[in-house]
Amino acid sequence: MADLFPGVRKGLPKGRQFALTWGIRDDFGGMTSAMLHRSRALVRLGRRPVDVLTFDARPDYPSLAHRLREDGELTPGMRLFNLYDWFREHPLPRPDGAPVPGGLAFTPLGSGPARESVLREGTVMHRTRRAADGTVLQTDHYRADGSLLLSDRRDTHTEGRLGGRSVVLCDTAGRPVRAWGAIWPFYRLWLDLVREGEPSFLVVDSKPVARFMLTYRRRRAVTLHVVHNSHLDGEGRQSGRIKESRRPVFEQLGSFDAVVLLTPRQKADVEAMFGPSPNLCTVPNSRNVVPSRRPDPERPPGRGVVIASLTRRKRVGHAVRAVAAASARAGGDLTLDVYGSGAERRALRKLVDGLEVSDRVRLLGHRPDARDQLAGASFVLLTGSTEGLPLVLIEAMAAGCLPIAYDVPYGPADVITHGRNGFLVEQGNVAELTEAVVRLAGLPAKEIARMRGQARRTAKRYSDAAVTRLWAREMRRARQRHRAAFEAAAPAAPAPQGTSVAAST
């Protein structure tokens, strides 16, 4: 097989590749799609295997991995590892000192009506004890043979106050082999073991994992954090406030060897807020842009789509209202197919029925092949309150599906030139969104064809080949910064408590 991307294999620095995220939902959204797509590109173009690591306690990861492979999300060269499943299947490290240090509790749960059990094919994977208000007080995780793997209690007494934590790792006989007063040392142990001391690049995609990874520093582990969405609190760049969920990481950005922003505008805003830093860089999301020699497929000029999680942040109701208003004005065959699921589905159904547009607006739920529909649609609506660089935006343009997007931070304005390859609309302005739909539906076929061609040419800048080249460059630079930081910090700091693998790994 010919090398699809000459120079990438040489350009990617040597080392194992890991992609870290908290978990993968059945109806995963843009962040997970971008993470999996990037990983496939590194495998396909850079000839580097990628291990995807998840930290949540989802019980059915084996069947999920099977579905992801069937859907083409996991390809040969990619593996999906979950924290708890990995420990279920691998031998544990030897005990390190006293199995349960003084002050930590070890009170495994039994079965019973007060315990909430989660099963995998009839086998208990974990049990949970909750307070009367639903707060989780303890979760015990088990192996397939029923033996206790990990007891995680969150209601111990620390310095005379309730609310401490006791995390105890057990062997197949249920005997403690490691214990900590917090969960993050357990996570660090896992990364040390799964890396096997090899040079590694750990790319962190989710906010919860990014907070933990601030504490993970190893001589042979380069860490990179991808910021997939806006860091700003509020809908405009003028707010000047950072989201509280982002603050712990953004106030310690120097703890990562590279922080990857998706657009130059966001990088400039981060530098304005926190000051310039050599570890800030820009690498956009990518997609597999395959040049087509086929003529542009026939598509109804009024067919629109939305591909988004049905959450308040995505504001899909704005798209529904705009198409309803546009169809009342322009008539014709204006329609909207909405692909996605989420908490707002019921409210959207009520909106569609209330506007009496169920013949024009269809809520089709989450579908793995939703993006395949872009080739047959005339336009895609992006109405979220904040973005990073939506993968669906690039995919739509590559398919000749014209974007009509709110001008929010960040993404749309970095890609769309208004009236040339799509349309930018004042964020939150449904009337202006309606006007853009009406305008597009009324354009001459020749003008629409010209715009589709411009959109495809724009998408080529975000091809897997071009973006993987950027990843190779930024990984090399991150490794250089990492080495320089460890040389400057010599002698090396001791390993975190409870971790026997040396920090030098």
C-alpha cells in the first residue's frame, strides 16, 4: 500500500500514541467524533497505532467497541481501553507497604435492596450506595468472576469531618493491594501501567480528564490538551470571563507540553487573557477530503439538515423556527432533517407540532450515518451558542452542503466567507437566520454551484493530510519543551503516593 501522506511517518516523533477522554456515549457528539477521526488519521497516514483511554464506569465497553468497529469509528490500529476493564483483565502490581494505610476505610458493599447494581450480561460490574438525596457515597467495582476489584468510598471521616475518600484496589481474593485517599493516584497508576514505561504522547480531549492530567508528569510522557469549545463564559468574545469549568486548567496551562486550540482567533483570545505562552498552538479539526470527479449530485435546493446533540447549547429550536418562517414566506420545498438526540428532543417535538411544520421538519434521532446525508442536502444550519471548530462544518463544506451558521466563538467565521462559501448570521438572531435560508433557496442554480465549489475548496485546507502534518509538527515541539522542562527541574520529583512505577517512566 502506498504511503498516503509522504513524510508524516518520518515527521511523527517516535512514541506510543494515546487519546484520553472521560467516556464515550452511544450518541456521542462533536468532541468524541473529532477525537476518533484524529486517531484514525494518525493510524492511516502516520502508521502509528492509537490507544483510546476512557475513565468512566460504563459497563458495556466490549459491546460498544464492537459497534464502533462496525460503524468504522474504530479501525485496525486503534484499541479502546477502559480503566476498570483494563484492571479486570491485567495482573495487579505488588502491594506497596501497608495495604490500607491508617485513616482509610475499607468496608466493601454487600448485595441487597439498598444497593444499586449495574450488570453486564447478567454479571454485576459495580454496586453503588447512595444517600437519601441520591448522592453517591460508595461504589464497588467487580471482576467478571465476582471478586472485588476496587472499593471507592466517598463518605469517610477526614480530620473529624465527613466527606473524605478511600479508594482501595484489591486482588482476585478481595485482599487490598493499594489504597489512596483520592481517586487520581489510581488514575496515575493506570497510565503508568498501560504505558509500560515507553515514550508516549497523551492527547487529552475532555475537560474532566484535563483537570486530572495537570497532575501527571513523567519523564517519558508528553501531554497535550485539545480545547474543543469556547473557554469564554457568555455568548460573545467581549464577555472577557472564563467559564468556571475551564478555570482550573486554563490557570495552569503551562502544566501541559502543548495546549491545542482549534482556531487562530481563540488562540489570540487565550493569549490576551492569560498572556503569550510557547505551548499554545493551533491545529484545526480535519476530515478525509477525497476529491470527486463525479458531477455534483442533484439535491433539492430547499433541503436543510442539522446534525447536533439536542441540548440547550445547540439551540436547534432556532433552526426549526427559521425553516418554519422561511417556508411560510418562500414556499417551495423547504425542509429540515434534524439528526441527533438529547434532553431537548421532547421540547423540539412540541415546537414542531406547535408550528404545524411536521410535514417539513423531521426529528430523526441519532444515526451513525447522519453525516452521509450531507451530500444530498443543500444547506446545514449551525445554531450553537458556542463552538470550537465543528467537524460537521468542514464535512458539510467538503460535501458541497452550504453552511448557514451563527457567528459565535469560535469556528464558523474562521472558515466561512459570507456569501462566498456559506452564510454568517448574527448569533441568536432567528430573523436573520430565516433571511439567509430564504436567500439561499432563491439563488440561481449557477450561483449555488459556484458557492458549492468554493466550499469544497475551503474544506481542502482541513484535509487529514494537512492537519496530520500540523500534529506531527506540534508533537515534535511539545517533546522538545517536555525534555527541556525535565532537564531544568532535575533532580526529578518523587512519584505520587501510591504509585510504585518510577516517575522517570
